[in-house]
Amino acid sequence: MGAGREMLISLDNVRDKNMMQLKKINTALFPIRYNDKYYSDALASADFTKLAYYSDICVGSIACRLEKKEDGAVCVYIMTLGVLAPYRGLGIGTKLSNHVLDLSTKQNSREIYLHVQTSNEDAINFYKKFGFEVTDTIKNYYTNITPPDCYVLTKFISQTKK
């Protein structure tokens, strides 16, 4: 049965003409209002930002920002990843995550990281399934939500020599 469901899930790039779908998904999923810089970073990351569709209905997204380290290496910051509640457990978040992990490996990024509210056990467990680990705790990271603390979850990607 899993193979049939997979066919219903598709990913699409975020562009100017469908940016409103990303904004609507974020409004439905997150207790934070994102500013214009978030959306320009999401657009600039090209293939690293995707909308997820289930039977042609937009039900989730992943938005990333590419960051250059001092040594010139590029790391991927997952700004947001979310799937609407009725569509969770169908493999949509997994498909979004795997897309970014695969792309990061192909583009030789050494690490992917993100922030998760310390109380969001579902998200923490989800990311741990992909090899992310808690690498830091930041007190008072969030201003308008409780608890205000977050974990930094990081996945280090081992580079394979070709």
C-alpha cells in the first residue's frame, strides 16, 4: 500500500507565483510570523525550498537558507519544515527531509542544522530518525512562545571522495 501513497505526494519549487501557498502553510503551522527576509532567503535557496502536495493539495513545505561558513563551506539551515496535521504520517515530511538531505550531499554541504522548541518532542524525534543530534541549547531564542528555549539539531554529512 505504501507505494501507491507515494505517487500521491509531489514536491514543487517555490516561485513568486506560488509564494502565497508557502505563506498560508506557515500561517497554519507555526506560531511565528515570518518576515520578508525569510521569504527572500527561501526563494534564493532554489531547490532547497519545496512545497509538498498530496493529491494536488498543498499540505506542507520545507524552507531552507544556504549559509557560507568562514572556510567557504556551505551549510544548510532548515528554517521551517511542516505538514498540515491531517496529512501527517503519510510520508510527506520524510519526503521533504530526504529531498534536502540528498541535495545537501550532492552539493557537498558538510552540515544541516535547525532550531526546534525544547518542548516539541514530535519534531525532535522526527529529526533524530534522520541522524540529527542535539548540539546546543539556546535560552530565550523565541520571544512570543513558551517555552522560549530551543535546541539546535545538527546533522553532519560525511563527504565521500569521488
